[in-house]
Amino acid sequence: MIKIVKVRDVNVVKITLRDACLYMKPSTVLFMFELKHCVENVYSELCQSTHIVNEKYKYFVTLLSENCIIKCDAIDFLRKIYNKNSNIERELIVYVLDNIVNSVKSKCFIVNRKQVLKI
């Protein structure tokens, strides 16, 4: 329940839930409603960042698989080609390199005249 009450001749918002209540200035309540837009913006930025990480991950996997690069060479290769100004690319290389290489292994094939060998 939300009520406007007077405390020492000042209007205050009283929020009650079961046995507990909270008193706030009206300006604080209004500020909290404005925060909704901040949360929406942060959520939107997080979604964009997640999409960018996904695209960068696919990019690294594609690069390595097109060149059939194995793990020991992948580290050096990625260090040479990554964007040093991109926090996302740096973090991907540091924290998920094993996952990137495993994804490459599942896609990378060596073509022999008689058969296809999975690496």
C-alpha cells in the first residue's frame, strides 16, 4: 500500500508491505521511477555487448578454422590479429581460448584424397 502522510508537517510517501513500512521523500520516489529508464538502457547495452561477444567469438572460430590452426598456434595467431583497443576481444582471448579452439576442432577438417580426417 502506498500513502502520502505528514511527518513533522512534511509530505512523505509511506510504502507498506505486510508488517514493514518504508518512508521516503516524494522526490526519492520520483527518482526511483526515473531509474526504470536507466535500467532499460543498461539492459539494452548488455544485450548489445552480448551480441558483440557472440559475433567476435564466431569471427575467431571462423578465422582459426579456415586456416586449420591448432591450439599452440592459435594463441600466437589471435594475439597478432586481435584489436588491441577492444576489451571484448582481449577478454575472449584470455578467458575462452580453449572453447574457441574446441569449436575450431569440431569444424576444421583436413582433406585427403581418399578420406576426410577430423582433427
